[in-house]
Amino acid sequence: MHDAVMIGGGHNGLVCAAYLAKAGLKVVVLERRGVVGGAAVTEEFHPGFRNSVAAYTVSLLNPKVIRDLDLAHHGLRVVERRLSNFLPLDDGRYLKVGAGKTKSQVAKFSNRDAERLDEYGSRLEAVADVLRALVLETPPNVVAGAPLAAIGELLKSARIGNRLRSLDMAQRRELLDLFARSAGDYLDSWFESDPIKAAYGFDGIVGNYASPYTLGSAYVLLHHCFGEVNGRKGVWGHAIGGMGAITQAMAKSAAEAGADIRLSSPVREVRVENGRAVAAVTESGEKFRASAVISNLNPKLLFEKLVAADALPADFRAGMERYRNGSGTFRMNVALAELPDFSCLPGSELAEHHTAGIIIAPSLRYMEQAYFDARTDGWSKKPVVEIVISSALDDTLAPEGRHVASLFCQHVAPELPDGASWDDKREQVADLMIETVNRYAPNFKRSVLGRQIMSPLDLERTFGLVGGDIFHGTLEPAQLFSARPLLGHADYRAPIAGLYMCGAGTHPGGGVTGAPGHNAAREILRDFRRKRLRRG
């Protein structure tokens, strides 16, 4: 008998397990694959070439989680990009975004936009600072028939209200805009030139199967502003050894605290007895009984695959049927003979733009058309591609003189029209992604030594990302904060006693943050203290 059994050894599952084990609980983690980490793993995808094969960059990993789990002691080292973003353009020009560079770069296209950058940044950062503090809070949970619980939720709402009162009226209006408007409309209200709107607008569509002019997409832009690297807000970085270095450090922290991590142990069922979750049962039939059964899976996988339908309230089942997934993501890893030689900034010797997030999408209109194409045809004729060349910051990933790159491609349909299968189309679309980059860096195609392709279907099969959804559920107003994953269950507790959720389908959502795992652990430990859960 365990105190807690964790279903899924992705990064949030490892974080939650580590906190519970550090509190003295007997914890077992059941991971389906032969390696922990979920989508945050480093693997060899071509002989001699390793890369972060799914999640690929660092910024949102919460500093408190890093400290509490002592990830640096367990081998984690994060380095910053020398340049945040690089945007090559069709007309032979380019835009660099990075500390001390952005204003002069934007002035090449619009002096007005260059002058507005500081105010834009300060407004966005003020809002992000307030919301950053809410990342590690359990959202107010809508409760029924429990007056004492309702009082607690009202007090929680009051604390959050006090934080929001720290914003002045202009900042409150900004907050409303960021939750209610589209990323495109929001950026159009600030800037006039296409390149800076495209560079910032990419954050509104990344992993989000939507036009930049879809209402609510401004929040996705804001969601990507919460991060920091080595104490510097808004900075993006790379974990030496790839994203697997993060989850390996988390696993070491959890194991050191006493957690038992079992690989190649897929779970087929959450056993419910007398209205209470009592065990996780593996595909081999092994039963792990525990006071707390915790899921790091996408909520749809948990409630539609592992929990018997008759164990769930009918309205909850209906809500899960409506829960939206699908982030329009096509992921590739490529082994390169040399660095890309961009027409707008020639040279294949290592330069600062090779360390950036390189965005192939010159305008918001380009991004919108890419979405329209995908809706109609299954993928965009001119896709949006972000290239991150991990080996430009980390020479442990490739042989000397060679490189590895991640291609994070938007937009593709999670499900292809007319019943077509991604298994039949993946090579064709991969060729298109390579050709798209080659338009801007003509040596790219011939430098590719090997490639790994992950369509939305591949991402679902391999990592449990339903519809290829990197966020475990779309980041839209109806699926945020107190409504994530469903209204009434924002406190990491399922509608079955003893069953908990700790994955990205809970607040604050997707990205390699560790925050859902941190928050869920706090609620589970609270239930142990209140004797709602009993030690095994």
C-alpha cells in the first residue's frame, strides 16, 4: 500500500512526486515509456545526434520549483540565448529581437514602433508580474452545497483581487485586452510595422491552432511572457544536455526523497471502489493501491480511457467530451552538416542569430493565411516554422562541426480532412517544412543529414498529446484558471474522492513549468493533513 501513486512520469508528475516524497509520503510513479520526462526528453534521433525531441526550449520552468527540488545540484544548467529571436524577411531584410538590440532593429522599419517598445514592454510586464504570482496559486474553485468550503474560496478570491488592485486603471484595461482580444488586434493597437508584430505575434499562435486574430489568442501571447531564465524575466534559454536534463534532474530529486519510479509500466485503469479511487492497474495487471491516485495525463485520456464512465457524474462526462484539444503542431528534429546560411544575413559560421528562436513568418497576415490553409487542406501551403539550433549553445548534442535543430511547425490540422491519415502525409509535409526553411537559408536542405518527424498523430501516440496538443487542452478563456479543466474542478481534485490531477490540463496550463505539479502536491498534502486521505 502506497500513500500516492502517480500515473505518468512527465515533468509535472515528477515535480508532484518529488514534493510528496519530500513530505515523507510513500510514492510510486508509473511511466508508460522506457524513459521519464514525458514530452521533455533528450533522445538520439540520428546516429551521433541527440536533441530535445518534443519540448525544446526553457523559459517557463518555475524558479521556486528549481529551488525546492534543488535541480542545479542534480545536474541542471541552463544557458541563455545570445539573441531572443531572429526574423528573416522575404525582401532581404531581417529583424533581431534581444536585449539592447530590439529598438534599433525595429527603427529600421518604423521609428514610431521603436519609440513605443518601452511602454509596450512595461505594460505587458506589469500585467505578467501580477499573473506570474498566480501561477503557483490554486484558483478559486466553484463549489456547491458546502458552505464552509465556499467561504474558503471567497477568501481566496479576495486575495487574488488584492493582487489585481495593484494594477492601475490603464494596466487593468491592458489585462482585460489580453484576456478578451486577439493577439493580432492587440498588437495592431500598438504597432504599425509587420516584422515586430510577427515576432511578438508568434507567441500568440505557438501551439495554438488558431489565427492570430482569433479572440482569446492574446492570452496565449501573455502566457509565454511569464518565464525567466537564471533570474532574468522574459528570457529564453537552453538546458545543457537538452530538455531531458530537466526531467532527469527532477527524477533524481524525487528518487533521492524516496519516490519509486517505474518505467515501462503503462496504466490501463484507475480502480474505483465505493465511489473512491483506490488503485492504478497496469496493463500487465499489477495493482498499485494508494490513498491518493494522481494523474499527470491529459484530462481526456484520464477520464475517457482510464476511469469507468459510470464512476463519473453525467455532467462531468459531458464536459470532458467538450474539452478542446489540438494545437496544430508538426514537430521535426534535423541533423545538420552545417549551420543555416541565411540570404538576408549570410554566413554559416556560428553567429548570435543562430542561437535565437528563428521565426519563419514575416507577418500576422502570413500566420492567418497559414491557419486558413490548414483548416481547408490539412496543412498550410506556407507554414509557420520556428527553428531552434540547440547545438549552437550546447556542443554535447552533435559531433564536432555538426549541428542539431528543432523545427516547431504551425499550422497543421490535428485531424486531416476527408479521412486522410497523417501516416500517409507526414513525409510530404516534412518535405514542405524543409523547403520553407530553404527559401530563407538556401544551404539548409542539402545540409540535412537525417530527420525525425512527429505529426500530431505521432505526438499523440508517443507522448499522449491528444491531437498533438502541447498544452493538454487549448488555452482559451473557457479552459483557463477556475475553468481548467472544468469549472468546479480547478483545485486539482477530480469528481471522485482520492483522485487528483497534476498535469498541464490544470492551472496554469502548458509549457515546461512544473507549476501544476507543485500546486497539486500542495492540495494533496493538505488533504492528508486534514485526514481526508490516510497514510498507507
